[in-house]
Amino acid sequence: MKFGILINEGPYQHQASDSAYLFCKAALEKGHEISRVFFYNDGVNNSTKLTEPPQDDRNIVQRWSKMGEEHGVDLVVCVAAALRRGIRDENLAPGFRISGLGQLVEVGIQADRLVVFGD
């Protein structure tokens, strides 16, 4: 099955990003495809390389980057939401890219399921 993922919440103030990551990890392990993860609203905060969690905490941004690299998952950050929060291309962690809402519409059409995490 081909999944598209929408994340609407930031990495450390809400469970949505952790839940989405674990969902994607389990789906990939079962042989499913994650064609795109779209970060929208506060979810764009999952993409910034400026995040520095304590050493004993999980690094959610790094987890997403690694998944994108290892499994070819397209990590798309909404341009409007990113700019509102001061996130630009030069602030993105490896594997993320900025694009528009058309990427969300496209994955919604092409995927078998679009799974939404966060409000």
C-alpha cells in the first residue's frame, strides 16, 4: 500500500510527529511505501536543522532526515507555513525540501491512503 502522510504539529510540543514517525517506520518494515511526508502548519518545525535537543532526548528532525535518505521518502515542507515561522531553504535539515500545497494535493491523489497526524 502507498501512504501519504500529513503532519500538522511541531516535534516537541505534540505527540503527532512521534506517532507519524513510528507509523511510517512500521509501514516501511511491513513493505509498504511512504511516498511523501508533507509538513504543514507547526509541522514545518520538524524540518529545521536549528533544532538541538539534549543528548539524552530523541532527535526527531534527524530521525526524519535518516528515513528520507534510507527509504527515499519525499519530505516536503509547506512554503507559506515555513516562511511564517522563519524557516527557509538554508535552515532545512538534510532531506527536506520546501514546496507548495500542490504537493499535498498530489500525494492525496496518488496515494492509497493519506494519513493525518495532528489537528
